[in-house]
Amino acid sequence: MEITVRFFATLREGRGKTTTYVTEDSVTTKDILDYYEINVEDVSILYVNGLDAALDKKLEHGDIVSIFPPVGGG
């Protein structure tokens, strides 16, 4: 199974913009965060195929996971 993972803003540091996660096992969005060593607290928005997703969302071949950190500004 191949899943495209997109990182945004500060989460790109050391990871790049986009990568492909390949596995034979069942995987959730939380598993993706764990694999890329991203703390849940460091994630503000989590999308799967452009839709809001929970940490326990089971992923399927071809899914696109987008991970955004909290954003500050003023």
C-alpha cells in the first residue's frame, strides 16, 4: 500500500514537502505521525484526501495525508 504524505510549514524541516509511505500493514493517520516522529501536539490540521481526519482514521492505498502545524501570526 502506498500513501502520499504532504508536510506543511515547519513540518517540512528535515522531511521535505512530499513523501511516499509504503507498507503492507494496515495503518492509521496516528501511525503516520509516529513514523515521521511528529507529536500530536505539533499538528493543528490533519487531512486525508482533502477532508478533516481523526487520528484513528484507517488509510487505504492511494490516500493523501496532509499535515499542518499550528500557525501563528498577527
